[in-house]
Amino acid sequence: MVVNITDSEIRDHLQKLKEMAMKLGASDARIVPADMIPIEDQIVEMCREPLCEGYSKSANCPPHVMSPKEARAWVRFYKMALVFKIDVSPELLFSEERFKIFEKVYILCSKLENFSVEQGYVRSKGLAAGSCKSVFCNNIPCEALLDGGKCRYPSLGRPSMEALGINVFRLAKDVGWKIYPILRDSDPKDIPNAMLAGLLLVGSG
């Protein structure tokens, strides 16, 4: 049975998701129209080796995920989305503890996605930050890429926004968040603040 959900109901649902995200540890969350999400071909190029250790080694990383062109077509089926961030110290992102913060983004994405689906928004899909291989399967092969294999963490594993070509830097600036470029050779002392972001596209079917 197809359930018709009104725009007003979607807005109310997104407000609940926003409140839920904040309760679960997000530093901020914003409701955005899906057509505001910038998807650019060159973003995926930044994932290629040697820039990202997850490239080609995870089922949720390029080139195993949809291309930016396919992502643009996919996002057109959605009207609204929720983008959230978790503020972190720049020093933490350069430490061995950084994966715990990335894990928080994945867990938050999963909880928001599950809640949205349970409420009837069955096409809702969350995108996280960074490669899930580094977070959950570091130093071991991605099981989903093996013959007959399945993801070890099916409720958590998912692509990052960058993996599909989403320009997170531009999206963050568009919603009013201060964001600074962080590269591997950056000095954390020169970075005023840092953040990790996630996204939930909300759709009813």
C-alpha cells in the first residue's frame, strides 16, 4: 500500500529528526532542500590513492559506489534532507582517537535512518563521514568485497558524503557553519575548529 505523506508531515518529521540528532550528540543540525546538496565530479577524485586509504578497498568507497552523475540523479528523487555536524578539536582528528568520532557519525546516521524508516519514510538514507573500512574494519579486508561475503556491520556501514561526490565544505558553508580545510600535512594548531558531518535524505517511497 502506498501512503501519501504531505509536505507538512515531512517538515514535522524532519523537525523530530533534528531534535533527535541533537539529543544523540550532534553539535548542530539543519533541515535543507535536497536540491541544495552540491554533488561535484572532482570531489571523488580526492578519494583516489594515495589521498585516501579506503579507495577501492571498501564496498562503500569509490569506485564501488555510485558515481557523482548517478548520485545527482538519485538525489533528485528526494525533496528534503537533514545535515548534522559533530564539532571536534583539530588535534583529535590527527590522533589515534579520531576513529571514535567518525564512529559516532556512523552510529548517529544509522539511528536517524532507522527511526525515519520506522515512521514510514522507507527510502530514507544516511551518509556518513570518512571510510567505514577505516572505522570498523581497519587492517582487515572488506568482507563485502569478497566472493559471497557480506558486510560485517550492515546497519552501520555506508558511503560517506564525499564518496558520492558531495562537496561537504560547500554544503557546510551554505548552511552557515564555519569550516576550515584540513589536509594530512596541516598543523592542527593553525586550524580554529574542526567538524565531521553526516546527512540523512528523507523519502517515503
